[in-house]
Amino acid sequence: MTDSRAKGARGEYLVRDMLRRHTQLEFERIPASGALHYLKGDIYVPHKHNIFCIEVKNYKESHFNDKMFTSRSNQFIKWWSKIIKQAYGGEQEPLLFFKYNRSKIFVATTRKPKVCKQYINVNWVGAYVLLAEEWLEKEKVVFTNGDTIYRPWEPDPEWELTDS
């Protein structure tokens, strides 16, 4: 019998290594696997402002299937719902990588692909799903804002505001 925690960790390492290869960023697994209240998800770039809250799922069987239409207990829908809430809480975008035994790695994102032509739009949950390698190669995704944390809801100190 396979240890599910070990299987999950293997999936996280696979995604971490793939992200490193495509971005040259030093992605790491999150300590305590997202149990820290200030750091959610499974993978991040330490000491940088991360644009995405990244969750990784590695399961025996595919959960991205026709049961999404008929079952509220579908695993993909549960995973996506969880990462949406975590990302929102951390003022990030959700990003879900998932695979099953002997499959390629898939990614679910809220960003509509601009270059990739093969994707599935799961519009009732706001997700676009496609092969992760192709998405990383063709879409040229930026994962961090470097050391700068952008807060579009706050006024820029350079603005010349008047007292009202």
C-alpha cells in the first residue's frame, strides 16, 4: 500500500523541479505543507512576493472527469475550491497542479491561455486546465514580483494627493 503523504510529497517535488527548470527560480516546498496561517499552498519561492498560491495533488486515479457535472463531492472541484479560498486569503492567484498514476502533470489556472490552443475551460468554477509543461513553455508565466509587493488597493507614495 502506498503512503499517501509520501505520494503527495513526490508530486510536490516533481512540480517543484519542473517549475525550477522552466523559470530558473528556486521554488521550494512550503514548510509544514501549508499549515502555517501566513503561508498557504504547497510550493513557493522563498523571500519573494509570490503571485500564485500553488497547490499540488498527486493521486492514483484521475479526478478531472465527467463526475464534475453530477457530483458536488468531485475531488477536482474540492481542490479548486480550497485553493481559491487560500489564494484569496493571501491576496494571490490560485494555481493547481495535479496528476494521477502514469499521467502527465496538468495545471488549473484562472488565466485564459493566450498561446496554448489545447485547454479545457471549466467555466462554472473559473478554471482553465491544460498540460503543465506546455503552459510553462508557451505562456511564459511570471511567478514573482521580485522583492516588490504590489498593493493596487493602496495609494502610491509618489502620488501627489490633496487633503480633502
